[in-house]
Amino acid sequence: MEKKHCTLCFECELFKGNILIPEDITIMYKYHYCLNSQGRWKECKRFLTKNLFGFCPGFVMPNSLLSLDQIKQKVRVEYVA
């Protein structure tokens, strides 16, 4: 049986409310991605980033238009430099 919510949501800083964005936006993301029973959380860029790199930086939002390669490059520039 498929999960009814994101398998990583309880680890996610966005889900926990630790990313500084308006509360209504956080609620919208939770509804459309984290807790979506249709499995939309599998499309979440935070979910994909965490699975690929082992962590997800705060600048990545669920509907980010950045590719995973672009996120990786930005992490190198901002976090490693």
C-alpha cells in the first residue's frame, strides 16, 4: 500500500516550520505536497534533493524550477566556497 504522505516530511525543515516563509505558503506546500494522498510529494524538489544528496538546503522549495544539477551547483557555490 502506498504512503499517504511524504516519507521524509517529519525530517523536513519546511514541514517543521523552520524555513522563514509566510505561514500561509507553508500550509499551502504541506497541503499540495507533504500530505497529498495522491502521491504528489514524489514530485517535491525538497524530497528529490534530500534523496539524492542526503540533505536539502533551505533555498529549495517544493515547486522549485531549479534542476537537481542547478541545486547541486548552487550548494557548491554557497556552502562549500
